[in-house]
Amino acid sequence: MTNTHAGSELLFREVQPLRGCLPWLIVVAIAVMMWVLLLGRLLQGKPVGPNPMPDPILILFWLVFGLAFPLAGAASRLITEVHPDSVTVQFIPFHAHARRIPFESLAACEAVTYEPLLEYGGWGIRFGLDGRAYNVSGHEGVRLSLNDGGEILIGSNHPDALASAIIARLP
């Protein structure tokens, strides 16, 4: 299988949609709250809070958290690829282009089980005490140790296969 990545052979590819109860529970709870606030205000004239926000601000919040936030969740995909020279991650719709991690910059790689909430504060593109994470669900992935001392965690439904594809290409 070939890919447009410098015309190189594609060694591993995984596409993960946002799934799992907790991430969707958070997205839906926030969206429902915004819909209730907006409809209550527009249909019944109910103020939002003791010091009500102006209607244009409420509509802006509704557009962002009631519409854009759930739509971004539905469109979210984490695409992980291993090429002969690098690993790429692309978190759609947040990355316009894949982020490339050259093998020369890697010191080590291992399949891991981790705690997304405790270690990185949840799912998505996250920054935690242990470094950066790209994850959409679950608690398994691959931890990449960089030559500069940093770490990158890539969530995966197939962490052993991903780690094997990377380890086989490490210098």
C-alpha cells in the first residue's frame, strides 16, 4: 500500500473516531445545557443567572458549545500512520495537516496502558505532566520517548501493532 507521504510505503494506519461514553457524555451534557439555556431565554424569556448575559453573548455561546462543539466531536478522527521514515498523527478537525515525528527524533517506544483523565486531563490533544497526548478514547496507546527528553502518547486500539511497526524502524 502506498501513500502520498513522500511516495513512501505505508506500514501501519489506524483511524479512530471519538467514541466511548465519557467523552460523549461531556459533549452532549454541555450541548444540552446550552440548548436549554437558549430555548428558555428565547421562548420563555427566562434570564440566565442572577446577572443575565446579553442575548448576543448567549447566542455566541450556543453557537460554540451547542452546535460547533458537538459537530467537532462527531467529525473528530485520530489518524495514525507509520511510514518508513516517521510516524504521523492527525487529529481531524483540529490539525489541517498531519504532525510528523521522524524516527531520528525517537529514543524509545512502548505499548502502554494509561489513565487519560489523571495523566493528561482527558481526551483530545492534551498536555500533561508526562508530555503531549493525542487520544480519542480508551486507555491504551503507545508512548514515544524523544531524544530531547520529551514524550508523546498516541492513543490506539491496536497498541502492540503500532509499537511493533515503530520499533522495527527505530535507528
